[in-house]
Amino acid sequence: MSKERVVVAYSGGLDTSVMVRWLIEKKNAEVITFTGNLGHSRELKGVKEKALETGAVRAYVADMRKEFVEDYVFPALKAGALYEKTYPMATALGRPLLAKGLVEIARKEGATMVAHGCTGKGNDQVRFEVSVQALAPDLRNVAPLREWEFRSREEEIEYAQKHNIPVSVTVKSPYSIDENIWGTSVECGVLEDPMVEPPADAYQRTADPTTAPATPEYVEIGFQHGIPVSLNEKALDPVTLIDMLNAIAGTHGVGRLDLVENRLVGIKSREIYEAPAATVLHFAHTELERLTLDKSVFHMKNQLSAEYANLVYNGLWFTPLRSALDAFVNETQKNVTGLVRVKLYRGSMTIAGRQSVHSLYNAKLATYTTEDTFDHQASEGFIKIFGLPVKTYNQVNGSGAFLADPHNLFAGTDAKK
Ligand code: ARG
């Protein structure tokens, strides 16, 4: 009988290296590794060789940065999706794409299982496995970290040494770090105490705002149908644009976030995020929408952006709800074309200008000068009708509640005497 095959989401770190060996041993399976590059600072060279040395029969490495940005990051940007109004979801957006990569290799290799290195109490296991269920309902999900015997990093290292698994036992960061082009997520260590201010070494890719350049820098972002297409008047491909903006905004200490968040699995956790480009792009994109979207569309979209964020965070990327929300969002982005200027300075980001051929800002209506064309008289009738229910209610029930003087504001004044 030929062995079953399992495709492993492989990073080359300790957990996934031990996993390769463990799956061979415990599941009697043939292991194939898959490593998706979503934009890491760390070198992916050598990952393939390492996987093979560890016991994989084949190892795949794929550059997925373009697909990640175009098909995952940009839809979320257009939707204004920030989880709990804050987190741009670099990690959450990456998981469904990595799951898709796993499934594609599983099909090619005729595998019956896919495995990931997520723990049993995080969101990422959910994102991986729900995505696999959507894309390949017949494949089995294996999560070794939920079932294996190791209780500490030391036990894993011991196992690795026993099996001659090449692990670089360099100085281990006290943090758990996940990173891609859209941002870095940092947790564990001293960060587990929400009252502890993140020490300097918790930050991986942004400057400390207090020592960032003393002169502000302006960036000008051009959008076309809600998608960033240029930076400082230079047309750029999506990956280059985000890389460059990460560097610029990171230099100014912009994009640091410190969040206590609600996980899908019921617990609250505290995480530090560094997402310089994502922070600036979400901000600039919304500013352009303020200028170009119809009022009611802008308001409705704000409500749906929370739904979109929840869906991404909860691992429901490959669902009909996401397709439906994307259809709505894309419809709203038809006129979100224009230019936004943002000022970066020591950790802060401010709007410095916006412009669009689809701008709904009408200077003749907005001005307080003699150029004004707004019909002031028309307001009288408008307010009468608009306020009619309020007037009627108070005619019937009296307006005492709002007129009482609980703070005794007029005590001792002439009016009261
Ligand atoms: N809390 C974030 C999320 O669920 C990030 C999870 C991974 N974080 C990490 N430091 N490894 O999307």
C-alpha cells in the first residue's frame, strides 16, 4: 500500500521543521512542504534545501506577493476593513491565500491531508482549516501542534536534535512574530501584560517616533477605482508601491498599533502591530472616499466595513458573503480616483490635501463668501418639516426633561432672583 501524502505549510522555523519529522513518524505519511512568500524581510533562500534535509520528499516555494496584494490586500483596503476599527489584518488576510497554495499543491501531488503549524487557541488554525474546507472539502486538516506531545520549545529542540533536524538555534526572540508585506504581528513575552508598554525591541520595522526625523515628509498617493497606483507622482506596481511606502512611513514611526483584541476562540489577547503602508493607505483611501462618495453610500459602506473585517478576521474569506460584499464595495469604488497628500511626522499622520475629478465638494455651495450659491431661504421650510416630529412629540409630552437645571447652573444669577 502506498503511503498517504500530506502537504505542510512550512516556514523553516522550529515548529514546522519538527512537524515534518513528526508527520513522517506518527502519520506514516510522505511529506511535501509548501512555503508561500507573502513578503518577508527574512531570507527564504535555503528553505527548500532545509525541508528536504528534514525529510520532505519534495519542497515548493512560491512568490505569492503579487497575488496577495492584488486579490487579498486591495479588496480589504477598498472595503475599509480594520478589525475592531484598528487592525489592518496582515496575518488574517495571508492565511486564506496560504491555504489556497496548500490545496493547489495537494491536488498536484494527490495528497489526502494538509497540515499547518498553528496552535490550538489562535485564530489562524480556524482561517487555515475553514479555507481548506471551502476549497477542498475532501482533504483532511492536520494540526500537529494541537495533538503532539511536546510541551515546550526545549522538548521540540531535543526531538529535533535526536532526529538530526537542522534547526538554527540562534538567540530566540522573546516574541512570536508573523510578518508579511501588509504588516507585522508581535505577541507573547512581556507584551502579555496589557499594562506593560512595548519595549523598544518589540518593534521590528518602524522607527521610534521620538527619534524619527525632525522634519515632516509628505507622500502623495494616487488612487484609481480605490486602488493605489502611484506614489509621489510615480506609477508603481502594487508590490513596489507598498514596499516603498512601508519604508517611508516606517522611517517616521507611523503605523505602530497596540491592541487588546477579541479572538474568535473567545479570549482577549494583546498584540503589537506594525503596518506602516497599510495605516497610511487606509487613511488616504478613506479621505478620498470622503470627497468622492455620495453621503448615503459613504455611510452604508462604513457599516459594511466592520462586517467585512469580521469576516476576514474569522477566516470566512472563501464564502458567498465575501463575494457579495466585494460586489457592493467594487460598485462604490467607481469614482474613488484621485490624489491624496499625507504628512508623516514622528509617529503621526495628517491629511495635507485631496483632489479628484469626481470630487463632490462644491466650492460654490460650501463657501461663505459672495460666491455662495446655496439657497439659504430654502432651509426655512426644510427645517420646519425635518423638525416636525420633534416638535409634535414635545407638544404632546412637554419639554420639561431638557429644561430642568440639575446642575443648578443659574443658581445665584440675577435671572433666578
Ligand atoms: N492576532 C492576529 C490575528 O489573529 C495575529 C496572529 C498571529 N500573531 C503572531 N504574533 N504570530 O490575526
